[in-house]
Amino acid sequence: MRWVILTLFFVNSCTPVFAAEGVTTNTADRLDHEDESVLQRHQPFYFVYGEPLSKLQLSFKSPAIRHVPLYFGYTQFMFWELREDSKPFRDLTYNPELFYRWSPKNTGWLTSIDFGLHGHVSNGKEGVDSRSYDKHYLRLNFEREGRRWLTRFSLQGAYLYNFDPTNKDIQDYIGPINATISFVQLFDSWIDKSEVAFSASPGGKFSTRWDRGGYQLSWSFRLGGIDLVPAFYMQYYYGYAETLLNYNVDVREFRGGVIF
């Protein structure tokens, strides 16, 4: 693993990762800009209300070394029973990861390749409710700008291992392959910054179980003339392993809320 990390450091070492947004005028401005560049967007950040479980996702990434695209990423799912009197969080999923992003030049639609050096997925519980596994992954990111909308596509292949004894059979319900496609500005009249996205991750050790796995369709949009920072967000999840605690339970859930 050590030689892999060292090799990746030098693949793109001559290309700066962070470009200044403007010329800083003094030391305070420069320091503020450096601080603001530490936390960056990673996976979507949203809240959606549902029955019985509402869902909150937080996500960010941060560079481990300046001017080197080696990132620490963190994503957290929280499943919230808002209709209960005490409004408990029923299950949480923690996903810290370390990955390197290579952005090759003149490769057409391919914009970047993510090398997932290590990722850990856990619900942080003990005993019979404990769920966890580790993974390495390779993700290809594509982007194509058309005349009317922007198309984005990602394809990820992962090696899953180190399964908790309480979820030894989780690969019957999740798979190593995930594909996501989205269309940005699909509607550009009275709806602003609209994005339709579909994600598919068939189950099985080799992602051959289409009757298992998880599938998600979502739509985010802003209404023209309304200066709200969050966008409206609707999401439909179909399949298994939306929560780690109940990874073997079939879920068909529609939710609505906001995305940032």
C-alpha cells in the first residue's frame, strides 16, 4: 500500500489542486482563503422526510496535503424516526475514506479517476446490532456538456472485505459495482438548477443479483425567482441495505425535503 500512495503522489504533482478565486490583498485574506478551501463538497448533503424513517446525509472531503489531490472523505447517513415521541435516530452509517483523485488531460468525457485507498463502513453499534465492512475501490468519473443539459456519469468497482461476523452474508444484498448517471439543467425555464439522478448497485458478490442491491432515483430543483439557498429534493429508494442495521430488509421508500 505504501508504494501505491507514493506513486499516486507523483502522478499529478505538477498540477495544483486549488486555484485561487481572486488575488488576496493581505495576509488575513490569504489565511481566510486557505481555511475556506479545507472543507469541500463530497457526496450530496440533504435532508428528506419519510415514513417511517426520515433521512439525513452529511458529507465532506478535505485535502491531506496541499497541492496533492489526496483526500480524506467522510459521509454519514442518519435515519430518524421523527413521528415517534422521542424522535430517536434509529440507525447511523459512518463512512470515512482516503482516496486519491487523478485528473488526466485530453481524455474526452473522462474527467477524473478516484483511487479509493481505504474506506470503512460501520453503524457504530456493539453486540448483535454491530454492522461493518471495509473496501478499496476504483471510480471513473465522466462529464459531457450538451446543448441543453450537462450529463454526468460515474462507475465504481470495489473490493469488499473484513465483514463483521453479524453481517457475513451482506454481499447477498450489496454488490461491488455502483453506477450513477445524472442530468443537470434538464429543465431550464421556470425551474433552476434541476438535476435528475439515478444510482444502481446490484447485489451479490459479483453484482449479478438485480433482485437484490439498492436503486435510487432523485430529483433536485430550485424555483426561479425564489432566493432559497437549499434546493427542493425528492428521492425514491428501492431495494436492500439502505440502513446497515436492516441490510437484509426490502425497502421501498419515497421521501421529500431539501438538498444543499
